[in-house]
Amino acid sequence: MRKVEHVLDAPVHDRAGRGKGSAPSGGEKGVLVNTLEQHSEAVAPYGRMPTGIPGLDEVLLGGFPEHGVYLIKGGTGTGKTTLGLQFLLEGVRRGETVLFVSLSQSNRMLERIAASHGWSLDGVHVHAITPHEILRQQATTQDVFVSDEVELVDIADRIRGVVEDVRPVRLVFDSLSFIEILATAPGRFERELASLVELLGTLEVTSLFVLNQGGTGTTDMITDGAVDLEHLEEDFAGLRYRLHVEKVRGSAFRGGHHDFEIVTGGLRVFPRLTLVPRGRFAEEHGERTREVFESDVPALDDLVGGGLSAGTSCLIRGPSGVGKSSLATRYAFAAATRGQRCVYFLFEEVRDTFLRRSAALSMDLRPFEASDEMRVRQVGGTSVLPGELATEIRAAVEWGAQVVVIDSLSGYYQSLPDERLLLSEIRDVIRYLSERGVLTLVTLAQRPDPVGAEAIPLEALNITESVDVTINLQYLEAGNVLSKAISVIKRRDGDHEKGMRLLEIDGRGLTVGAVLPRFGGMTYEGAGAASAPVALAGDDVGHDEDDRGPTTG
């Protein structure tokens, strides 16, 4: 049964034996120094205290180290109180005694916050004292001393008394900012905080202290860690939330900024991808890194130099409708046919449409989905956090995916809240998958006509330096007939054909023709731009000197 009380109604427990309103015993310097020394001794290696927040425990490598005091910092509306409630409710689920001390939220407001997420506060000890109650008491207090200093000592004593009474395993204190406002005398806030931290260390409580915005250097020094929450307002994308762990004393954690969202059910964190030292996966999985993925279309495999290697990345680029998705699907279908797991991420095309279209091209992926040998994931919407794709990618690797397709980079770009994130995020994804021996296929739509504004800035699309293989698809014009052609621009890990072949896509699948013997030329409008139409010379299109015919898959 939930216990709800008010701190003003709780008995006063004066641990130092001094009366209400008296100053702390000892000199100011001595109280702070002794507390810091005693608390640092208590921060020995301990187990982890899971937060129950999806993704955050992964960032913290299992949770907060036990018996520490940690700051949860951030502006208004960044989810600090929600995070604290999730932390406590995880403790309730584990059968622990938990305590929420609130100076900023009333009981009714806490219940409203919990109800908005579908939670019950049963099992949570809630002790609240609201600003209105403090103001009422100050108005009736007649004292020769400064009222806010007297009130601060009274509140601090009562908080310590509640902690000693309940003896929680987990504690959330919301918010330190109110104590900071009452502490007008120099050093008062730091002394009261240090005294409370000392008590919590003695009782072996794992505590989260909520603090609006930054805080002081002394606050960071007294506590064992800090997590900073922030929200960024993006044009046309609403609010974007992210957090970063500033420190966790004596413990490792995943650095950098991690996206998160606040939804019904609380916070959901999307950890950044963790990159391992290059070569480690190759040492542990040597056979897999030597694996070659063929398309089962002989002419296409000849074009790329015998197939695509595991642990490499391939960019398939070209204008809209030229067959980029179909080419990527061909590799996914061939891998699934051989029993190799594949995950296909769709950013633009509707999932059902994609599956029907693939089946119509003799590449029916639905049986592989039904047997869980392949997964097709619809990603996107009005806005996609970079961390969302990272979370999906990590899940794909843990599932055992050997081939990952991202279709398309253009759709991913359009759904990102900030275009500047695209290049760095996709590079991290490519490197992460490469280090784990996964073949990565990325499609990229480019404009066939260089006239006019680019759909996507060229600098955002220039990822050719980050990929190992670049396959270029384009339209050709000959005799008022529009054809498609395929060529390989580069391959880092081996040789490839230097010529261009015709490409046909129909109900039979992909048909790759012979190497084109002669053509009128090709022009580029700059790095990363799509080529202009090419006029073919002669009537011998699609026939090589060795008279090899086209192959189909």
C-alpha cells in the first residue's frame, strides 16, 4: 500500500542533537571536507542498480552503481521527474523499499504524472512539501532570524528524519533547486547537501537528486555522477530530446549524446552505437569476414568482381525509378535463399507494397519472413531520431543478421530532425556493421536532371569515401528509347569490371546484359551528382565481342 505523507507532519530527527534552527556543528570547512572524505571511502566497487528505463541501463552498462548519489540535471520539461519515478518503480518491482521526497510537486501532481503513463504509485513512499506550504509557514513565523535560513534548516532536518525512518534502498529527491533558492548564506547549500549525502552513504541508499539546469562545481564534486537531459526545438520536427552522462565515479559508461523520447510509459533511450577497435571482429570471426555474398545473377557478380564481401558496405545510387531497391532486394533475396539472415529497413516505400512488388519481380520475401529468416522493418514517419535507427541496427546484429539493407538514405535524410546529422550517423552505422562482419547495402536517390535545386545537399550525400563499393545506376537514351545501365565506380577490397552493362527489371527479375562496347560519353555535374543522359553509338547495344548473352535472376 502506498504511503503518502507530508514532511511538515513528520517527526523531527536531529542526528546531531541540536535544536531546530541551530547551525551545523563544527566549522564550515570541516563539515564539507569530512563528508567528502567519508563519502569517497564509501564509493567502492558495488553492484549495479538497474533503472528500468529501456536503453538507459545500456548507456550505464547495467545501471547506476549501488549506494551512490547521482544528479539528474535538465531544464523544465526534459523528463527529470518521470525518470525518477521510473527508477523508483523498478525498485518496487524488485521488492525494494523506495522513497520519493518532493519539494516541487504536490502529491496530486505526482499521481497525475504517474497516471499519464499508466502507473500506480502503490509501494512508493511519497513525502511532499510544496512551495505553498513553505510560504504559508513563513508568513506565520515570527523570528529575529532570517526566515529562509531558519526554514532551510527545518526542511533539511525533516528530510533527514524521513530518510532515517523509511530507510529506503532507492531515493529520489526532487528538487535540489528549491534548497538552493532557500540557501542565501554563502556555503549553506553545499553544507546541507554534503550532510545529506553523508547520511545516504551511511544508510547505503542509491539516490537520484533532481536539479534544474546546470548546478555548481561543488554539487558535481560531492555527488558520484551526473546525467544531463536536454531538449532541442527543431524546425518542422517538434522537440528532440537527448541525454549524456557527464560522469559516473569509479565506473565506465557509454559517452556521447543519446537520443530519447518521452511517451506513454516513460522515457525510452536510444543509445549510440558502440564502435569496437578495428580488426577485433576479424580476429574472433575470421571465417565470416571471408564470406562472399553473391546475387545469383552471374553477369552482376562478374561486374562487381565475384560478389560482395562480408564486413563491407555498398552504396547503390541513381535517379528515382532506376532499380536501386530492386538491386538491393536481389542481394537480400539471394542471401535468404542460402539461409543467411537479412534485415531490410524501409524509409520510404510502404512495407506491404514493397513485399508485393518484390514478389512480382520473382523475389518473394514473404516465405522468409514467415520463417523468421528475414525481417522487413518499416522505419520513419514525420521525424526519426538518429538513435532510433541505431537501436534497430543493434537489434538486427543481436538477432544474427548477416546482411542489412537501408533503403533509402534519401528517406532517412528527409526524416531526420537535422540534416547535419546524416553523414556522421550513417558513417557510424556503416562502421558498426562492418566491424561485426555484416554486409551493408545502402540505396541513395539522386536527381537525373542537374538543373534546379538539389533534393538533398551534395555534401550530405557524399558518403562514397565511407563505403567500400559504389554501384551506379543510370538512364541511357538511344533512338528515343530510354534504357537502364549499371556500372561499378569503385571497390576497395578487390577488382571489378570497368565497363557498363544494360539492366532490365521485369517479372523475371533482374537481367544484366553484356558489357556495352561503345557509347557516346558521359558527363558529371560535380562530385556526387547524377550523370546526364548518355547517347549510345551504333546498333550493337547489349552485345559484347565475346557474344555473351544477358543473364537473369
